[in-house]
Amino acid sequence: MKKIIHRTAAVTATLCIAVFFSSSVLVELFGSQESIAMVKNLIVMRGLFILVPAIAATGGTGFALGENRKGRLVEGKKKRMPFIGANGLLVLLPAAIILDQWAAAGSFDMKFYVVQGFELVAGATNLTLMGKNMRDGLRMSGRLRGKKPK
């Protein structure tokens, strides 16, 4: 059961971040200020209520599943998780909230776009790290083979 919860939560969290990232980029490039404000509000008021429990469930079940396991793959996952969590809690969450507030106020100035840039870099970083964790998890389960030796 832990494996199913872990897998489901990890996919949900990764998809949330991917949707937040892509919707932010697309609305910034092609949307109006009203559209940007709507997307920012949906991320904070709806999306975070899906993402935060998914991240918590992924981390909790991951530590439980890896508790008695050793090896390079599990150690890599254990090293990445604190960074993913800290990046989410200290960069992505505050950035999402402040960008939502600024967008709602119509404050699309330089500071908005600087914070938006930091949020996109942090989001891309978390997506990359979460992708590596998924890859290593699939390798640990035997569902994905490692690179073939040359």
C-alpha cells in the first residue's frame, strides 16, 4: 500500500509543478493581465491544496520505504528530498503567494517579473530533481533499467 501511495503522490506532485510551471509560462507569454491574475490565484487557492499534501505524502512514504534500504539510488533520493522540500517551502510557496497578491493588485512591474523568474528557475529545478527521484525509484523497482555499459 505504501508503494501505491508513494507512486500516486509523487506523480501528482510532479504533475502539479509541471502544470503550474507551464501555465505560468504560457499565460505570461500569451495572456492578458487578467489571465495572469487568474492563473496565479488558481495556483494558490486550488493548486497548493493538491500539491502540499502530495509532496508530504511522497516524502513520508518515501522515507518509510527507504528506511531499511541501502545503495546508491536510495542515497541519491535521500539527498535530493531535503533540497526539493526546502526549495518548495522557502522559494516556491512564498513566490506563489506574493505573485498572486501582486497580480490581484495589478502590480506587474519589474519586481513581479524578477520574482516570477526566480519561481520559474526554482520550479524547473524541483521538476528536474523530482524527475531524477522518479527515475531512481523506477530503477530500484526494476521497472527501468540503468544505462548499458559501453
